[in-house]
Amino acid sequence: MALEMKKNCQTCNTALQGDSEAYICVHECTFCSPCTESTNHVCPNCGGELVRRPKKK
């Protein structure tokens, strides 16, 4: 099962390329680094932990 690599931060709508630093939760909610830091690595949608999204090759 592959991750859905979303192309924009769900908070500020910043564009996220495949190699951009981005963070996801278990539900694949996706956020840029500044938005992740502002929520202390907690997903504002589900309350789950935000971790670094793997990079595409």
C-alpha cells in the first residue's frame, strides 16, 4: 500500500514537491515544516503525531 503524496500543506496551502520536507500523520494529512512546528508535531485534524514524510526518489 503506497502513501498518498499530497502536493500542498493542508494548513497554509504551500506547494510541496516530492523532495520537499513535509510531515504526515497516520491518516496521511500533510503539512509543511513551519505549520508542523506551530502545532508541536500534532495533527490539527486528528490529534495524531506528525512525522517526516519519506522522500520520493
